[in-house]
Amino acid sequence: MKTFDLRVKQLLDGDLSLADLPPELRAEGEEALRLLAAVDRTPVTLSPALDARVMAVVRRHAKSPAGRAWRWLNTPRDVELRLRVRPWAVWAGALAAAAALALLLGRAVPAPVPGVQARGGTRDSVFVRFVLYAPGARRVAVAGTFNQWDRGAALLAPAGTSGVWTTTLALPVGQHQYAFVVDGARWVVDPSAPAVDDGFGRRNSVVAVTAEGAHL
Amino acid sequence: MPEDAAEALASPERSDGAMERREQARELELALGQLTPEQREAFVLKHVAGMPYEEIAQRTGATVASLKMRMHRAYDRLRELMKEYR
């Protein structure tokens, strides 16, 4: 087997340029680059219709009475309270509050989950890209705890004819289990992610999403 | 007739080039199928997904050095296979 010169391989890795090669290796370098030029890097683009649909939902939400009520409830306001109480009532109230606090501190309080941040009562979402190499597949989806294992909820798009399928989903912060569904029937674990037993003889891939990103 | 379609009909070189690229992509796809799963994974993540070796190492658990060795073997194997297809 005729192998590429090491410097040509470094050219393919992007460590060297064609001009860095000695003249006797230029032809081999060009041959190697032609090989890589066959890689289909057609970018995966989202339909402009998706933007329109998302904005339509946002506007509908903004106009809805429930949305207005929610904003009214969330808008900070100055509130002044005037109370007329007898001094002994203040002391009794303070003692009751101290007793309640002592009771609360005596109970075990669950520790917050590391890496999970709550803001404004809702959890943050992080965009996570899923990639599967499945040449010959007609349809690939990702199903998991984030979409109730619905095998039709999140379809991956093929990247040209390379056999690579990708999609990007906004996942809430936390740990999620998932698997790819090829052609609607075959469940496939993500080869680049850790997997756990699902208790029914199958394996699920695991992704941990924090505010800083996704961790496999 | 749309302008693009008229132009494509009027320039056979361009459509031949597109056909050749599709043929090359098809040959590469066939050749990728002949690599070992580890070589194929490294090649796809590096040259299709465009990831640097460091990111591939994080995703796969392999070291950068072993990934490079895997990839260099894949280059040689692909060169051989692509020649066979022609």
C-alpha cells in the first residue's frame, strides 16, 4: 500500500500548508487535498419559516391575557403597610418567628444540585447539538427524557450525502437520557456519549446540561 | 425558464463539474464505510463536523496522539480505496 508522506498527512490535519511542502511533495499534497475536497460540508440550515413560527408564538404569548397577568404579577412595585399593634404582640410574634426558624433549621434541607441555576423561577436552557453518523438511514430522530421519548418530536437533518445527521435542541439545565431512533424503529445509543442501563435491557446515552454548556 | 436553469443548460462544464463532485462524494462515502469504526468516527468528526482534535478527544475519550495516528491510517486507507474505485 502506498502511504502518504507524514508531511502530507500534516497538511490534511491543517498543521501545514501546501506552500510548506517541498516541491517533490506538492503533487502528493494536491492529490491528498483533492481527496478531502470530496467531503460534503453542506451546512445544515434552518428554514426561515422556523423563525417566523417562533416569532408568531412569541407575539401571541405577548398579547395573551395570561401573559399580561403574569407580567403584572412579576413587575416590582412599592407597597406601604401601616400596622397599629400593641408592644406585647410584637414580642409574641418575634418569639413565634424564632421558634419556627429553630424548627426549620433542625430539619435536613436538601442541598442544591451543583451546576443547576434557577433564575426567575424558570430553569435556563442551553443549545445542544446532536450528531449521528448513520449512512443509508432514511430518517433519524432523537428521543429522550426532554421530549417524553417521542420518536417523532426531534428529527435530525442529513448533512448532504455524508451520512452525518445533526440537529440542535434547546435543553433545560439538568441531566437527560436519550437515544437516536433510526428509520423509526432502530434505537441507537450515541457512540460519543456515556450510556446507562435503562432497567429494561437497553442502554440510554446521557448528557448533562449546565448553564455553561453540555457535558457528555 | 429561471435564469439559473438556463445558465446550467448553457454551460455543460459547470454541470459536469457538479456531477464529478457528486461522484467523488459518493466514492468517499463508500470508502468511509470500509474504515474501522474508530477511524470513521475520527474522520467524520474532524473533516465533516469540523471539530479540532482536542474537542474530538473530549468527546471520544481518546488522546490527541492516538486520534492523529488513527486519522493518519485512515488517510492511507482512503487513498488506497479511492484509487480502487477509479
